[in-house]
Amino acid sequence: MRSTSFKAGVLGTLLALLVPTGEAFANPPFERTEARERCTSFVATKQPFFGETHLHTAYSFDAVALDTRNTPADAYWYAKGGRVGLPPWADTRTAEDIPPLSQPTLVTEHPYCMPGEHCQFMATRTIQFPEGRALDFAAITDHAEQFGESNICTFEATQTCTSDSDCNPVVTGQACSSDSLCRPSGYDSATCIAARDEFSRIRQGAVASVMAGFENVSQNPSRPPFCGPDGSLCTRQAKLVWDRIRADAEEAYDRTSACTFTSFVAYEYTAMAANGRCADALALPCWDAAQNNAHPDVPDSSAPSADCPSGAACIMNFTGNSGADNLHRNVIFRNDDVLDQPISNVERPLGCGFGAACTSTPDWPVASPAVMLQTLKDACIDNPAKPRCDVLTIPHNPNMSRGSLFILPDNTSDGLTEAKLRHQLEPLVEIMQIKGQSECRYNARTGMAWTNPPDELCDFENQGWARLGGSADGYLTDAMQTTDSIPPRSYVRNTLANGIAYAARNGVNPFQLGFVGALDNHNGTPGQTDAQQYAKSGAHGIQSFATSAEALNERFFLGLETNAGGLAVVWAEENSRDAIFTALKNRETYATSGTRPIVRVFGGFGLPADICTRGDFAARGYANGVPMGGTLRGTSGGQAPRFAISALMDPGWSGHPGTPLQRAQIVKGWVDAAGQTHEAVYDVAGAGDVQNVDDMVDLRTCQPKGVGLTDFCTLWTDPGFDPALHAFYYVRVLENPSCRWNQYYCNARGVDCSQHMGTCRGEGSSFDGLGCDSETDCGDAVCTLPDSYEEYEYTQCCSGIVPQTVQQRAWTSPIWYVPARRRPPTPSRDLSARAGSQAAAE
Amino acid sequence: MNEPLRWQWLRHPVLHFVLIGVILYGASLLWSPSVPEQPPAQREPVVISAARIETMQTDFARRWGTRPTPEQLSALIAQAVDEELLYREARLLALDFEDSSVRRRLVEKMRAVSDRPGRSPDELVREAHALGLDDDIVVRRLLMEKMRLVLAQDPMAPPLTETDLRDYLHRHRDRFEQPDELTFSHIFLSKSAHGADLEGDAQRMLAQLRARSTPLSVALEWSDPFLLGQQIRAYSQNRLTARFGKSFAEQVFTLQPGNWSPPIASPYGLHLVWVEEKTAPRLPELATVWRQVAEGAQKERADAQLAQGMAALRKRYEIRIDGRTDPSARDAALTSPPRP
């Protein structure tokens, strides 16, 4: 791997010479780093694979705290089409259930059984993909910070003992507790007892959150006392969990020539920016773990904060602005040659960025991943002891980062080093997940736009929570949602523009981000993006919508403003780790908001005019251009690039037809000679004129109706091209409107908005039997509501404030245009690396 | 030298050995009466009483909402017999001696019933034995589990060889076999492009294809462009279902190679399909599934060993089942597979 970039550079040059002959894709397409059978279904011009890149299971403390029992093994089983359980569980434990001596466990397995079977925990709800909707690949990404803590606090003992030595403490870290069962040291700590007590009663995961409040922050992260003075008790348990995660991934991976499923070893790096302010004149950034928010702009306690040099207290209760900047990243490894232990926020917290001095700069968050990325690079990619190790990280939810996820590096050589690091290790961004989309933002009710010109289609799955978590006053109502409270760089379109502006000036693009969509669900059910199922299952264990009246509450953090989540689609030669990882690294990917249209894009100066009408779309696309995620370099002729876009609608499944496509758009961003960024959205296929929603979907059954495109192909040439300016182009494909999940919820609850909510009841009253919405409609009679739903639900379902339909969509990774002349001075090695990645994409 | 030859045999070592042997044997005969003869293991008959059977039936009814069928009842009885055999044999082999789980259970129970807390665990265990508290549902479960492990082990068995694994792989084709894969070319008629003429156009094209026996490469040029290409390579039925829908996948998988199919509908339009190749079901290389095969073979061997052990146990005990005097009925009840 060491010489990869050099080799790729040489290869890239050779390929560039071969391109006109159209043979580029016939060369070995990706480096093979593992021992496995070749796939029979290998296709040199690549095929689409649907997958998951972000998912939590019972090995995440915040998921097990919400009563999720699915482990990574269960999650992979679900991804492959198997049936798994969801909470609540029928707990049938008795005092006489003692686990057999023969199977001591190091990592809790959280076993359960299906309805009808008999065991200690029986699932009361189950879930399974419809036929044909299983995933092709999945990466399970549990929170690495609490691997050990979670295993210690929630361990389910399986081995009896009379003394510590029975528990083999050197290997297991377990001791013989007072009830003669082997458990990890720390199980009986006050923190763990509080955590378990809370799980068993209110199941809000508060203790897990508080623990994350100490461990996931960029300022002085610390492990709880039960981890021991150096934290080693927890890191040792974390290693056991990590080994288990690796084994589960290996078990799920299909190494046969059938290539039916690919798993990835992965974890989530769960960092949050310090975002309090010291209560002194400097107001430097700090972190207050308590976050009581008792009084606006007053510290919760006068205790000096470790983060404030003056010894002042930390204020972290700015009204309407509390919470934490989400700076999470999913870390995905190429193969089974991985780190011995994950690098979490506790080991490598966020810092100031290379050369920056954010901790002494007011209003500047501590939010740079540079040190973590460098450590990851040293420990994996550049580590001679791990010759096959390769890794990438995918940031998610910039929409909840208050702009902190994509702060530009400095215009210094240190800043440039950071920019290169991010360019190399962060090729993708998760643009869509259950906590909203991050492409762009628009609020139709206030007309507030985060793009220029306003883009109405950005009014889609937006969050009123501009930051992660926090108390209810962190929720921004429509009027509070401004470009001040939600900085524009919280959105990917603006970030892409900032990236090319930086590249135009410094030669390196720190934010050359392709797109994936994902779930971030905490149920252990990867790829479960179906709206109808989401209306029942929700995404957060016991706080499911089937058991919670909070589903329609927008201020409930996990309620109305969440959605069923997105999917990642990669174009790869075959379904193997090497092929899919290479596609992720080369950004030959697109994100969907959960449905499964198939979209393919090529950009190039020489794309033939008949590419859509004569077959061989892919072969001719590769021969004459670059695929999504690639880079076009300016030609001396200065001609405008063409973009070929071809799509198929989601085929749906038996009894559930897919929704036809409405149109395709190209979003172009560019930076002018003065460094100013611009953007434009072009309709390039399909009908832009909007039909009546009622003509396209039946709101009672949610079946699609009316016309739309089942497939299309179009070739578009940029009418406003300037060969001297950096630019990016990405494609947005929109489906016809379909039911949002809350419409399924309302239908399932029996709410019919075409009828009055209730019925007047009154013996002998002239109003008896009439429809009513309140007592005043019934005169002397009483307005009785139906048994099946509540007034609140009727209001939410029928007021029109909550959207009943959405336009599901796909976003393809951008194609970047880099001008040919006046190439900025950059180290030659970096240029060869980028030429290499472009060539590999070809 | 002048010693008479006829006495020389007295010096022969063989004689000395024989004599020593005789003396030792005599001594052993003299000594043995003082060591009590090890009594042969007493194996009382295993009896499943009518009352026990009735309890099984009511338990079953409570859990499943219906009384067991005769087959289910036989299985329940066989299971009860097996468990009793395992427990008895475990006690006979003293598997509970110094067992920490059993000990813990006894201490726990004794603490619950004893009026004098704070005594040493050893004392509690002794007293529990004296009170007969060791015949206990948990202790039973622990001992049965332990006995199963003892029976399933075969310390003399040679390690599994590659041949064994290969043999296992071939005997479990259904578990390891790769799904059938289909490679086909298709002429696609887009619903969007053909509109109302879709069906008619497809039929006309099919008639032409069949009449002229057009070469495949020429025929494919009649197709509307299709994003996934004109040739669909090595698709399993699952994958075909995912991309083209269930009905399309089912129809295409019934086609024979070397013919143009009638128009087959997908969500995108109609397809005339020419199957090129259908792979025969095949087994993966042993190396790629080594771990699963090794685990399976290991388990198979342990199961067989356990079954053998159970069969031997059943022979050692007299088994009586109330109401089942007919030996064939009793045997039927006992030949139900043992619980794994």
C-alpha cells in the first residue's frame, strides 16, 4: 500500500494515454488485498450495489440503553434478508435460569428468541426485508468511545465462580462478584448501577448520554472512574468488543465466488465540539458536562472549568443554542487488516487544526479532526506492520454541526497539510440519514434560504435541531432558523463551494466530498429505509413509534423531524471488499433518501452525442469521460464539459410498486476569479412543471398513480461554462411525491382527514351522529373522539403543517472541474496522487 | 562344575519369576478379603409414571394452548427419559463433586433456608447434602449439561482431516451450494419510449426475430438502451428480483438457453430475453468456507458421539413407562432424537 499513490500515478499516466482507445476499464480495476474466490458476476463496466455505511447495534451504549438487543451478527443477518427482533422484549427470566457452564462469554451477546419460542428474552416485534430488498453490503459502526464501558455496565453473566481465578481475569478482565458470577471489574460501580437502574425503568439512556458528555467532547475527554486511573479497565474490555466486531464481520462476509454479501470492519468516531464559553472577558471555548441550562447566560455552577485558563466557570446554556456540535465520523476499513484497537475521541480528541489556535480564539470551535486523521494514517495506511491496512472516514450530519464539521483549514503550510489529510482520508460525506438531509436548506414557511438563489427543493427532511442533543430549548422554531443560528457551511452544497474556493487558491481541495446516504439507526437493522416500516419501528429501540405517542412531536428529538434514512449506492465491478472500498475511495457513489432508483452519470469533454441513444452507455462513458466522483481537467480548447445522466426508477417489490421518477437536475457550483462562490440548478430531464400531489399518490393507500418516468437518459452541456474557473457538478434525481412516513402512521392509526375528527353523541339531540371537530360543533351533544387516535394526532395528521408527502431523491457524487492553465504550485507527489485517484476512477 | 546338571534348572530366571508370581498371587488372595469388594454400580430402573406423563401433558397445554399429539407426547417422554439417564449417570460419576456451579447453588439455597447466617460455605454445602437439597432443578440442569459434554467428547478420536472436511462439504451440499446464476442478453422496450404501442412493438419484434433467426449481436441493436446493459451477467434469482422485480425474475429463471423468450414485463417495460448460460449449482472452494465446514464437522462428530453415548446409556438402565407395556410403543417413544 505504501507505494500505491506512486504506482497509481504511473498507472494513471499510462491510462490517460489509453483513454481514447476505450480500453481503460479493461485493465485490472482495483488492487486485490485479500485471499478470496473471484466473483463470477464480475463486470468491468461496473454495477450498482446498495448498502449501509452507518448503523448502531447493542454494542453502542446509547442503543443498548434503549433496549436494543441486536448485535452486529444480528445486523448482518438482517442485512442479508433474515428476520430479527425489536424491543420491547418479553422478559421471562427466573431465579432458576442459570446459564450453562460450558459457554462463558467475554462480550455480552444479548440473546433473544422469536415470538413463539421460549427463552429469557422473547421478541414482541420482528422485522425483515421484503423479498428482493436485502442489502449487498454493510458496515456496522458502533460508538467506539464506550465499547468497554458498555460491556462492563451491561454485561450479562454466563459463568459461575467461587473465586476470581475461576474467571480467568488476565484474559477476560472479569472478577468473581458477590453473587458468585464472573463479571467485568467495574460492573458494581456506582455509575454502572445507575445506568442499569435507569435502563430497567425509564429507558431514556441518560446515563449513557452523560458518559458520552465526558468522553466524546473535544476538550479534556475522560473516562469514568470505574475504568481505572489510566482507563485501562475499559480499554481492555473495548479490545474484547472490537475483536468480537471483527469476528462478526468476518463471519458475515461471503468469500465464495457467489459474492452475495460484503461486510466491513468499522466503528464510529463520536466527537463533539466544545461549545460552551468561559465566563470571563475572553470567552474561550469550554465544555460543561452538567449542561443543566437552569438560567440563560449564567453558569450552572461557579466551579472553575478545566478549559478556562482564568479559572472562570464554563457557560454552556445559551438559550436556543444548547447541545453539542456533531462532528462524528464513521471509520471504515478496507479488509480484515485493521487497527488492534479503534482510535476513538478519548484517544485522539478533536483539536484546533494544524497551525490554528482555536482554544485561544473566542467564537472558534475546537473541531478539527487533523490529529485523529494523522494518527489513523500512521497506524493503518502508513504502518509497515499492517501492510494491507487501508481506511477512510465519512463525516455525517453537518446539518447538526452548527457549521463546525467543515471549517476551512488555514491558508498556511500547516493548513495545507491538514487540507491534504482531509482530502486523502475523507473522500465522502453522509448527505442523508434519519436525522435529516445535509445537501442544502430552505424553509418554505419563512422563505429563509441557505442557497443563492433560493432552492425550494431543499425544503426536504430538514431538522429544527441545528445541533446534536441538548435540552428542548435547543430546538429552533421556524422563526429562529436563520443563517446565523444555522451557518450555511452546515450544508454540503455550500461546503463543496468553499472547498473549490480553497483549491483555487491553494491547489488542494480539503472538501472533495462524494455522497453516501445511511441510516444511523439504533435498532441494528441496516438499510431499513422503508417509510411504512419506519412508521412502526422508529429508529431508536424502545422509543419506537409503535409504543410511543411522541412520534408526531417535532420537539421530540427522535420524533417528527426524523425520517426513515438513506442508502449508499456504489458502482463497483463486483461485490467484494476491495471493489466496494475502492469505489467508496474514488467516490463512485451516490446517496438516496431511502428508495432505490439506479442512477449513472459520466462527465467529459468528448462524450458522444448519441451516448443515450446507442447502447454501451457505460463503456462509452468510461472511454470518453469520468464517472461520478471523478475530476475533469481543463483542455486547451476550453470546450464545455458534457454530462450524460441515465436512470431507472426504483423497481419496488411485490405488492409495493416503486415511485416513478419526476425529473433530474444538475447542481453546479463554481468560484469566480475574485474567489466568490456561485451556484445554479438546471432541470435536465423530466417534467419540471409540478402536478397536483393528489394526482400522483393516493394518500389513503400510499400507492403511486399518474405518470412519471420509468427510465430516462439525457446528455447535457453546461451553457455557462468558463474554462478558467473551478467548478463542481452533481445530479439530483427526484421521484414523484410519495407518502412520508407520518402519512403511513396516520393511516395506520385510522385518521381520515377527509372526515370530521369525531362524532356528536347526545340522546335525542338533533346533533346526534353528526361529524364534529370540537364541542362547539355539537350544540347540546358531546363530541366524542374515535378510540383509535387522539385529538393531537388528528391535528398533526391533518393540519397540513406536517408534510404528508415527500419527493424521495438521489444525489450523485459531484464531478469536479479543475482548470488546466495556471496550475497552482503544489508538491508534485500530491498531484500524482490526485491524478492517480482520477485514473483509478476511470 | 561338579554340581549335578539336574539341579541346574533351579537357577533359571524363568523359574524365579514364576515363583515370585505365585507368591504374589497367594499374597493377593490372602490380602483381598480385607479390602471390600467394589460393589457393581447400582442402576435403578428409570420409571416414567403416569402422573409424570400427565404433568408433561398439562405443562405442554399451558405453554402451547393445546394438548400434545401422540408423536409429541412420545418425544416428551423420550426427552424426560434421556434427561433422567443423564442425571443419574452424572451422579454415578460424581460429576457434582467439587463443581463450583453446584456448590454455589447449594450455598445459595442453604443460606435461604438456614436460620444461622454467616457460616462458612463448606459447612453450608455439607448441610445441604445432608438435607438432600442437592436434588434440585438447577443442579439437575447443570449435571445433565455436564454429562452431555462428557458423552459428546471422544478423546481417542483423530483430529479432523481435510478429507473429512471435504466429505462434510459434499454431504451438506444444500447448505453450502452457491445459488444458480443466469447470464442472459435482452432486447429492452422502454415503457417511456413506446407508450401504448409497447406490447404490439414487442410482439412484432419477436415475430421478426423468430422468422429470420437474427444473430444475437444484430438483434441486440434493436434494443432501447438499458442502464444496466444488454448483457446481464451471472445474476442469482435474488439479485434479479432486486433489480427487475419478483415476477420478472421468476419467469426468466424458467427459460431455457438458446431461445428468444416471449415479452416479459419488468417495471421498466418489456424484455425479450435470450438465456446464454445457466450455471450448474456448484460448491465453493473448501478454503473459503473452511471455518464453517470445520465447525459443522466438529459438531456433527460431537452429535454422533452423544447419540452413541445416549444409546449405550439406555441399554444400561431398565426403562419403564407407565401405560406403555407394548415394547414396540416404548421403543418408538425412545427412538425419538435426543435433544441436542
